[in-house]
Amino acid sequence: MFRSPAAKAALVLMLGLAAGLASAQQKRETAVDALRPTGPVTVTADRAEWEQNGAMIYSGNVQLSSDTLRLKGDRLELRQLADGQFTASVTGKPARLDHPGLKEKNGQAGPPVSAEARTLNYDSRTSMVDILGNAHLTRGKDQIDGDNIGYDAAARRIKAAGGEGGQVKIVIQPPPKAAPASGGPKAPPPPAAETGAQP
């Protein structure tokens, strides 16, 4: 069927790439599914209004809570989609996001993520959060400031832009120093203080 070893090698390479892309897509879909709420999504606010286009508008001390994340702000526009999916746009001074640490493969929890900005746009279908306007994000003890920050909640991937020619500021804290291993050599005692007396 193949007239040259190069053609056969090219087909094997293409099949390998296709399998790798399919595997990556499956992992991505699994991560997005893990972020989707498994229980009810609760919205509290001072006022609620249903618009003709199907959007629910909440205002005053707004909070959207699920078992996977929390959004807070002054105003929320919520659109319900098929299969229990939704989009949420929260504005505030500031609007806030809290995403608790998730258990990783090694059994330890990944660091929690919190963010604040003028606007937070969240789409449950993709797990993407757009953090817009004086954006500040904290991941564990590390911090990112910029005009716009994109947060992929499923992959815990962060992209930031300064906007208007500005810059992104990232502060990365060093890991804590490891405690010395027990059973090792002990440090020598400090020298005795001199008293001024002659021997």
C-alpha cells in the first residue's frame, strides 16, 4: 500500500498525533465535568428580575454558590442553558471569585484560587472565567495583577494581560524552608561568654 518508508512513517506520526489530541481532549472534558456543580446552584440577592430575553438579573449583595465555586458582587446576569449549564456575569466594586483547592492525583489539595475585578464572566460549559478591570488573582500565596486575567478553572491555568500598554505584575512566594532532618549532626554549642577574668 505504501510506496516509501517516509509515507508510512508520516501516517504513523499522524495517527499518533490524532490519538494524543483525542486523549488531551478527553482529559479536558473530564476536568470540566469535575468542575460542574453536582448539587444545586444557589443565588441570593436583595432583588431579582426576569427579563424578556430569558436572563435573570440579580442586584444588591449578590452571591452565586455551588459546590465547586462562589461568585459575589453587586449585580449578576444569569442565563440558564441546556443540560443545566449557565453563564454568569458578575459586576461589583469589586466582584469576587472563590475556587477552593481541589484534590490532586497525589492526594494533596491544590492551592485555592481567589480573584477580584470590576467584572467576572463565567461559562460553566468551558469552565472559563474572564476577570476584567483592575484584576487581581491569588493562587495559594502567589499573586497576579493585570487589567485582564483569564482563568481556566478546570485546568487551573492562568493568562494575564496588562491592557492599555500596562504590564502584568506577578509575585511568586518561595516555598517554605524544609525542616532539618532528625538524627543528623547537632550544631556545636555557642562559645562561652567571656567574663574578663584572667586564668
